[in-house]
Amino acid sequence: MNHLFEVMKKIRFLDWEIPAQTIATLFYIASHEGCHKQALEDALECSPASGSRNTDWLSKNHRLGKAGLDLITKEVDPNNGRRIILKLSPKGKAFIKEIKSTLYDKT
């Protein structure tokens, strides 16, 4: 349990008020690199508005006019202009690597 507690501290350091649904969104994208936003919404059983709100929080530009966490990128699918592809940003990849290290540390 200590490992999970350490992970939560790292996440809360990014943003003290980050909702659990936004954390779930980050972990889904990290485990399904290059997924479509609709697949994320289906997996997390959330609305398109909620999916947008959570992915905006994790991307470079937060929906409230402030900087987002810059942990993911959102790109238009070149094969379908109505779909959004979600990937970890370089900062997001480094953060997930840190999370994995914390979770799987053998000490």
C-alpha cells in the first residue's frame, strides 16, 4: 500500500485538486497509447463532455483558460477527422515511467 500512497503523492504534486476520473483517464491513455477518445469514454463509461474535460486537464491547454498538465497530446485522426487520438506527451511518458518505478520498486 505504501507504493500506492507514494504514487498518489506524485499525482497530487502535479495538481492538488485533480479528480479521480482525470487520474483514471491518464492511466487509460498510458495503457492504451494511441487510443481514440471515444474508446476512452466507452472504457471509463463517461460522456463525451466528461472525456473532453478530463483530456483537456491532462493536455497542454486546460479548458478553463489556464495551462493544463501537458501529460498527453490530442491529435485529429488523419483517417477520420472527427476522431481524436490520445497519446502521452514526452512529459507524460517520463511521469508514467516514474509511476511505474514507484509501483514496482522492490524495496
